[in-house]
Amino acid sequence: MAPILGLSVGLVLIVALAACGGGASSDDDVVEVGSTVYQRDCMICHGEARTGEGGLANAPVHGPEGHTWHHPDGQLKELILGVLDYPQKTMPSFVGKLTDSEVDAVLEYIKTGWDPPQLEYQAEVSRRELELSGGEESR
């Protein structure tokens, strides 16, 4: 009888703790960090993440009207860190300024402004990039 009672008490505690955890999820925390980093380091050039409002004329808009969602995560990380070279590059390097987790958080924040079909497309190109690279992101 004691093992059953112990198991019952354990299950009740798990359910009670889960019910109390109605606060922000870890995904919400990541998006919040991404928002903070974006406001601090990206907004000055790219403007508001969803609309580009307030951004520089030549800086890409990251929202649904922009082109960011066409690129896989690995390539976006390389762009943010400034390790990807491309014609007429104006993006400064954030190597040593942003951690990998901050870069990931910025991407998760940007993705909150995309429509479901854009999210699906971008997830698919990211998955294909990982397959082609043998499971390693571009970086």
C-alpha cells in the first residue's frame, strides 16, 4: 500500500507544480531575450522587426513582407554574425558581441512576426540545409 500512496502523492505533486507553472514558457523566455537583443542591436538599422518601420532604407525588413524567411537558420546566423560574404555587404559583424544563444533568440523573435506558411517554408529550408550539411549548421 505504501508504494501506491507514494506514487499517488508524487503524481499529485507533479500535477500541482505543472498547474502552478502557468507563467512564461521557456520559448516565451527565448523570444523575450530575442526581443531585447533585437531592440538593442538590430532595430537601429532594420527598424521594427515586423514592418521595418524606422529602419534604414537599404536594411532588409524581417517581417512577412521581407525576404528573411526565405533563408535557412544557418545562413541567417552567418549573416547576423557577419561571417557570410556577399556583394555590397553593409551588415556589421556581431562575432564576439552576440552569443550563439542570443543569435538563436533573435531569430526566434523575428519568426514571431511571420505567417504560418512562411514559418513552414523557412523550417523546411532549414531542415534541408541541415540534411545537406550532414546535420551541421552552416557555421
